[in-house]
Amino acid sequence: MALVIGPVLTRTGGYAFDVWTPEQGLSRGYVYRRIEDACYARKAQLRSSVEGHIDRIAACNTVDEFVRLQSCKP
């Protein structure tokens, strides 16, 4: 299974990041009021994915990178 983790972005009400998998598609992230909380949650998602059953993980730093990796075939 592959996983693409997007960058932390400004959303209405705070900050969030999205996650994409070929199997489930785009999953919108929870909106945190503080950017520090969103960054912490993103790091936790990354750590739990490394320890789980994920074969390939990409943590994107830009929206362009996130979009490009979504269009790649698994």
C-alpha cells in the first residue's frame, strides 16, 4: 500500500494536511487551530505509517509535489 502525506496548509479555522492512498483516494485532514498542532499530527501520521503496513510513503513539502504524486500509478 502507498501513502502520500500532504503539507500543512491554511484552512478555514486553522491548519490541516491531507492524505492520499490509491485505494481510498483523498482524505481531508482535521483542522487544527494552531500550526504546531497540525505539524505534530502530521509527524505522528508519518511515524504510525512507517510502523504499519505501508510499503511506500511520501511526505510532501509542497502542494505541487502532493498533486504530482497523486497522479502517479501505484
